[in-house]
Amino acid sequence: MTVDLFFAVIRLSVVGGTGYILLKLLAAVSGNRLSQSWRYHGIAAVTLLFVLPAHRLWAFITVPRSAPSPAVLAGSDSELVFLSGSPAGVDMLTPQPLPTAGIDWGTVFERAAVLWLWVAVSLVLWNVWRLLRCRRLIEQAGNKVNSRLQQIAVEEARLAGIGGEIRLLASPLAQSPMLIGFFRPMILLPSEHLPDGDARFILAHELTHFRRKDLWKKLLFLMVRCAHWFNPIVYLMNRDFSRWLETSCDEQVVSSLDRDQRKEYGRLLIDYAPASRYAGPKLYVSFASCRYKLKRRISIMLNSDKKSRSLLGLVLAVALVVGCLATTALAASVDDDNGTDDFALSFRVEQNDIIKAYKCEDTGMVTVVDTSDAEQVTEYTSTLDLSTSVPMDLVSDASDVKTISWDVPSGAKAAATKACSMEAGEKINVTVAISPASSDVQVGIVDSNGAFRYVLAASGSVNHDFSITAHGVYYVCVVNDSSNDVSVAGFVNC
């Protein structure tokens, strides 16, 4: 289970990393013509590729495939048994022994999966603990702001189209104004003594984050970082995600401001910028960045025009979607190759050879076992009434090998509608595979008088020669004594 989850995360990491590279290329090609909002929403969409298995959507698209007909086909929970007596003319391959030397990749993958899971869970718990601890400290040290700031917050919320009460708290722990909290969000101010003009710009910025649900997007990205901690592209994304989150917010806040008002807004960014990086959890959005990041942010804000770039953004979005779809198609093809539920194998076997193939549910590996020295199968006799049996077709081919493909209900007996006319001294070979393999099934031949000679299916298979002692007609018969329906597939040579 852990290995499967690990490989699924790796696949998502490849798809998401490719999406981010495509986004960066498109942003570089567009230059300054692509708005910050388009960049931010683009990287937020790419973040979803690290979480949602988009390549699974290709399973709903029917793609015609051409594949050779297998000798035997079984489901993922079945046991494949390949026996002698295969019909002539079938192109088969001689089985080769499985390699046993070299690196034990199964163990390597298991240990890598355990390491990945341990680190991911540790990162999640660490960030949750930091968030809860920081919030508790802030609420203990914080004070409610005065009624003047609260009234400004209500007015700015109404302009932003936000209903409900906006919680404001002043705390000396806040190095810069910030929005924190998911279910009970609040705006944290470094002081309650703010000029009205400063307060309006600051609250407009933080309320824009609140309206866009930026905290939830940061939470999603943090979970991506925890799950994909091994991918260096995620850390590059973190830099762009944080930068575009703030620049896109600035772009929306100053979209209706003139040049002088934008300069005043830039001055506030400098005045309220923390001198160093904040040491608390990253699940917050602040008004100002660290001072070494402000130069680019202020430049983008001052030069942000108000002209619509929707057409350019739409073209680039289509290009990004096409590139991501191509990547998910590749991931889907890899997933189909490595995780298919059905498989087929064919072998060339000599007389009296028995080949069994088993599929491991955990790794998908197929193990081939040669049991040529199997013990002699015991033959039993009884009486069987054919009039109460289920008639089953038995199709003949040019080499007189008859094909069985029957579904026998629980507690029923099934007999072939076509008989084998035999002379004394001849043999009838019955070679069949039975699914489920643990079913209690009798396989044999019955004559016109109801004398039933049969063998018991061992491990879901029968390969037996019935010697004929008297001239007559004989029918292949199967008796299902198990509590479940069974499928019988194979050949009869008579």
C-alpha cells in the first residue's frame, strides 16, 4: 500500500513539475505583457496537478488497441495455470527463468516509500504544531483595536463585497500587518495607532487576500510541499507562488489608483516591511514583504497598467492546458503499462510438462513455476444422470482439439453437447483451468450409461488422460460442488 502511494505521488510530482516548467516558459515568453493575476492563478492551477490524479481522466477516453490474442487471460485476483495439450498452430514462447541476482528493487522501493511517508507526516505535524502555537501566542498577547479602525474595516469590507464582521487584533508579535486563521480569520496589526490613510491601504490589501481565499491556497501549497518534499521543483514553485500571490494582490488594490496614490502605497510597503524573515508558520499573508524583496514588488506595482490582458492570458492558459494534458497522457500510458488489472502469458511446453504462472498483487510481478514432476492424479468413478446436466457447447477445430469456455453455476453439473467417439485403447486428454482456483470441482468424462470417471481440480487446474477401455461415445463433464460459480476454460483432445 505504501509503495503504491509512493509511486502515485512520484507520478503526480512529474506531472505537476512539468506543468510548472511550462508555466515559467510561457511567463518568460510573455514578458511584462502577462498580468500578475494570470500568473498567480496559473501557478495555483499547477498546484492542483500535484494533488489531483488528472491522468486518471484518460481512463474514460476509449482508445482502440490492437493486441495479439493471449493463450490464457485472467484477472488480477486469479491464478493462471498453463498446462500441456495446447492446440496446434498457436505461436508460443519458451519460458525463461526469472533473474535472481542483482539489486533487490522491491526492498529498495519499500524502504524509499517508508522514508517518504515518515518525512511527509513529520512535516505535516510540525507545521500544524507551529500554527497552533503561534495562534495561541498571538491571541494571548493581542488586544482589540479601537472603534475607529473597526469602522474603517467595515467600510473597506463593504467596498470589497465582503459581508460579516471583520476581526481586528493588535499584537506586538506582528512584524507587519497580516491575515491569519482559516475558520476564524482575523487581521493582525502591529499597532492600533494607525493613520486613517495607512489603515485603509493596509485593510484593502488584507481584505483582498481574504476575498480570494488566499490562506486556503497557501494551505494547499503547504500540503503539496509536505507530500512532495523530495522534488526540488516544489521549492522553486514556493518562491514564485509567494511572490505572485502578493504582486497580484497589489495589482488588484492599486488598479483604480493614480500614480501619486501608488507611490504612497509603495511607501507604506517600505515602512511596514519587517527587517528579517518571520520565524513563525507560513500559513499567513502579510501586507509587506522582507525589504530585500520589495524592489521588484514596488516596481511591478507602479508599472502595472489597467489595460485588459484577458486575450493574452487566455492564449497562454490554453497552451498550458495542452502541455499538461500531454504530460498526463504520458503518465496515464505509464500507469496502464505498470498497473493493468489483466495480463496474459504464453509458453511452449512439452508433453507432460506443467507450467504455472502467479501474479503478485503487491508488486505486479509474475512468477513462473515449472512443476513437471507433479504427482499422479487419482481418478474416481461414480454414476451421473446427464438428463439433469447443463448442456454446454464444445467447438471443434481442424486439428480435432475441442475448446472449452464454460460458466458453471454453483451446485450444477455441465456436460458437452458434442461427444467423442472412442475405441478401446485410445485416450481423452482434458486440459482446463478453473477460476476461482480454490473451487471444489470434478472434471471428467461420462459414457452413455452414466458412468462418470473424474479427477479433482488441484489448485484450479486439470491435465489428465482418461484411458478408454470399451468402444462408445463419451462426453466431457464438469461438476461444481463449490458454493460459488466457476469458470472453466481449456481444451479436450479426443
